[in-house]
Amino acid sequence: MPPRVVVTGLGFITPIGNDRAAVAASLSELRHGLSPVAWFPDCSIKVAGTIRDFSLTDLNQAGWTWPAAYSLPRETLRGLSPHGVYAFCAVEQALRESGLTSAQLGDGNTGLFCASAGSPRYLCHHMAELPASRGARINPWGVVRTIAGTLNFNLSAHYGIRGAVAGFSSACAASGQALGYARDEIALGRHRRMIVVGAEEPTWESLLPFVGLRALSRQADPILASRPFDAQRDGFVGSGGAVAVVLESEECARARGAPLLAEFAGWGQSADGYSVAQSEPNGLGIETAMRQALRSSGAEAAEIDYVNAHATSTPVGDRAEARALLRVFGPDGPPVSSTKALTGHPLSMSAVLEAALCTVAIQESFIPGQAHLGEVEPEFTQLRLPRQTVAQELHTVLSNSSGFGGSNVALVLRAIR
Amino acid sequence: MNTPAPDLRLQNAREWLRGYPPGTLEAAEDFFLDRGATALDRLVDGVLMHFLPPRPERPPFAQIDPTAHLVRDLGLDSIAMVELTYLLDVVVGLKFSDDELRGIVTLGDLHRAVQQKRASR
């Protein structure tokens, strides 16, 4: 019997709150974290999910500020871009909740999997030195601060982690794969615990490139901008921050008296094999991932109490996922909502954010409502989309994520019995 | 090599030396305006102090012997050495080759290398 895998710690630096209590309140009360942004005059992005209590826009780290509760030494800071600072703070929260010591992190049985697109803002900044100096000068931190592996490089060195350390780069499915493979490391007996982190920077450098794909909402009103499953939805709202999750074998967690927040029961993944950037219209890939996740977790479709949908508020993506949900669960399926109405779409960190939100929902016994839903697209009327939060005990929940190239991930979490 | 005017160099130094120990920026200004022979050494010390990781057992910087080993005794790591020389390049235009960098082992070596580099410009 493979070890059961449990969640023992969560950390949040997100548009809807910078700790678990704030996030739980925003989630249950359906308070969004989207704000107007004015990066340029007449900028085509009017709204984004931004992070409060941090100031990390200065191109010199000397101008950065973060909450005083986090002690970030210069030796660690020097290798970080802004989302690395968010990630550090989220990991600190998760470790505190889990009750892990630095000795346990360095025991060789703890690993770290991360997901990030790197830092387009600081990559542009550092790379600009090269032509200016004809290749003779670049900040020595230019690479490790900015490329997609920056979180795993920096956090593993800071915490002295000696187990498996890797980064995932499958775009908006990346932290779902990080979670899934981290679960497998524990289930296969290779590690006792894994820390999974996703982080992104809600800057114009990260988000404006999506305008080129016409993937973003043009709305200025946050409530109209991110409205998954709505008939009038017109694209996603970008966001960022960081989320950290500690996964552990149940035996190890119980032995040290760690909080058992949820079981990570199983997962599935697939690819659409269809388009580099657009979902396969019928959601065949995400359907496969969901069926695999159910099989992997030993759950029947009828046991799922809630689905946290990937639905980012794009016309094609939401429709593909809705079709898949209706095939997997039928017209009498479980309640479905996309919490991206509240958080925006934080790209590669979305899966770990939503797995953490599902864990909070399980812990606090509620189904987050589908915020910002006006008129439901006629094809989706058979989906159960609760407009308000529903107080309800949750036993088994499923969370979807999809990314560029049609990578799909579905995760199943269960309440601890 | 064309050296920018002191005011442009100072403007650049103000940006780069934000958050550095007191006296570091003033040392850079003295160096640009050729005020005092110790300006470059004071600038190097300020930059080095900024890069040193906190170590409770280390004596105050002014009491550190020139024979102190930058890595073993002061706790500088190899990336910080590269970062330090990068900073000296962007602020005062002193460039060190890989071979020259390998020859800088102690605090005294660092001061000597910087002064020699200035004299050779």
C-alpha cells in the first residue's frame, strides 16, 4: 500500500490576501483582489490581480520593501526577483503552519518543486546591459534572478534542501504538474515530504505579451473583466503572487504531530495535442485528465463534492472545460466554480493556488460561489454554478488546470477522515 | 577609454550605491573629484561591507587585518566576489579579468589590485 499523501502547510501571498485567514475570508465572502492598473497612458490592460504590502517595482533591490514579519537575508535576496520574494514569504508561512525545522528540511528526505515563468521584468532589465556594453558587462545575478528555475535555485539553497529539486515550465498547468509529481515522489517512497511553490509577477512585462494573443479582457471594471462561464466574458485578468504547499507522507506527518489539512488523493494529466495556445474546443484533453485523476484517487465521479474549474474567463477555454465537465459528471454534477473571478489568473501558479484554496474550503466547509456571473452562457446552463458561497462539508474535491500546448492537470483532494 | 564627467558618474553612483554603508557614496564622490588618496580604498571598503554576510564573531570592519582571507575569514562567497567586481566596474569603471580576480585572496590583495588597476588606466 503506497503512503497516503497529506497537506500539512499552506502559504499565501495573493491578490485576495497575504495569509490563510485573509484568503479564507475573501474566498468565502467572494471578495475579489483585482485592481485598476495604469502602467502606461492608454495601456491596453486596465485591471490586474495585484499584491498588497509589498513594493518590488524598483529596478534596484535597495528600493524594495516587504512586510517586516519576514526576515530575508541579503545573501538570499541578491538572487531573487520580485516573485522570489513573494515565494519566500509564502514558504515561510507554510513551514510555520507545518511546524517544520530547518534540520528537517535538510534531512535529504525533503524535496522542492516549483513553477514560475521567471521574471520578464528583470530579464529585460538585465539583458539590456548586454548590447549597451557590447557583451562586456552583465549583472552576475542576471541569470539566476530571472530564468524560469529561479524559485528552485534560490529556495533550495536558502533552506538547504537536499532532496529532489526541480522546476516545471508547462505554463498555466505547471504548478499542477509540480504538485502531482511531488505527490508521486512521496507515494513512491522516495521522499517523506515535498514543498511545492508557484509564483508569478503581475507586471506589464509578464502580462502585456498576452495582449498579442488577444487572451486578456479589455474591461476596466474588475467585476466585468474576470467572469468565468459568463456569456459576455472576453478574456482573462492576469495576476501573480506566490503560494506554497507542504506535502508529506501521512505516517511522517502524524509522527511529528503536524496538522493534517487534507489528503492529496490522486491526480491525472494529459495533453490536447491540438494547438500551441488554444484549448481543443471539446475539452477532450481535460476530460482525460479528470478521468485519470478520479481513477488515481479511487473516487467515483459521483463522490466529487466540488470542482474548482480552471476557467480563466476566455471564450474558448471556458467552453472546452464546461463541455468536459458535463461529459465527466453529467447534468447533475457537483457544484463548479472558478475562483479566478476573485484572484485573476496567476499563470503558472494557478494550480497550486487553487489546490490551496480547495484545502481551505475543505477545512472550513464551504463551496466558493461563482463570483461575477451575470448571464450564464446557454451551453453551460446544465453546470451547477452556485452564485453564492454554500456552507457545506466537503469530502472530495477536484481542481483543474490547463496550459499552453494543451497540457491539462486534474488534482483530487479529500478531507482527512 | 572615455570617462564620463564627474556629475554623470556621481549620478550613476547614487543609483548603484543606494543602501550601502554610510560613507560609501561620499567616498565615490571624493574619488571622482580626485579628493584624497584614500577615497578609492574607502569606496572598496564600503562595497565590501555591504557584501559581507552577517557573522557575529567577525570584528568591526576597521579592525580587520589586511591579511584576512576574503572567503575563509570574512565569509564572502565566490558569487559575491564577482558581484563586488561588477559593482566596481559599473561605479568606477575598473574591470578585472578572471586571472586578476583569482589573484585577489585577502583584503590587502583587494586594495592593492584596485589601486594598481587605477594606476594603469
